[in-house]
Amino acid sequence: MVSKIEPDRYADTGFSVKDTAPEVNARLFRLMMSRGAGERLAMGMDMTATAKALVWASLPAGLPEAERRAAFCERFYGVIPG
């Protein structure tokens, strides 16, 4: 499933979390930006790998490989290949 995050974001934070106060979002953003670019990239890659593992684990194990891959693409990217 493709993210449906609305474009309204708290000013100067880059985040779009509506149940968190803007001051907290600003603090989280400052903390995240205080990390090095490589560390932020590694964190993003780790989160993506975790999300992919969760999607793979949620698919029926008995599906043929091509169907599993198509189901993964549909669930993770929101598109069916082909």
C-alpha cells in the first residue's frame, strides 16, 4: 500500500504527525538532523528492510513464487507488476 500522507506538514520539521504537538515534532526533527547523513540513510534503509520483511511475512506461504512477488509489489508499492 502506498502512503497517503497529506501534504500539510508542520512548519520547518518535515514531519506530518497530527497527534503530536508541533513543539515535539520540531524537537524530533532537530534530533534527527543532528545525526550524520550516513546514519540517517542507514536508519531509513533499516526501516525499509523491516517494512519489507513484515510484508513478506504477511503473505500466504503456499502461493507460487510469481504470485507471491506480485502480491508483495501490490501491498508494498501499491501496483501490480506487468
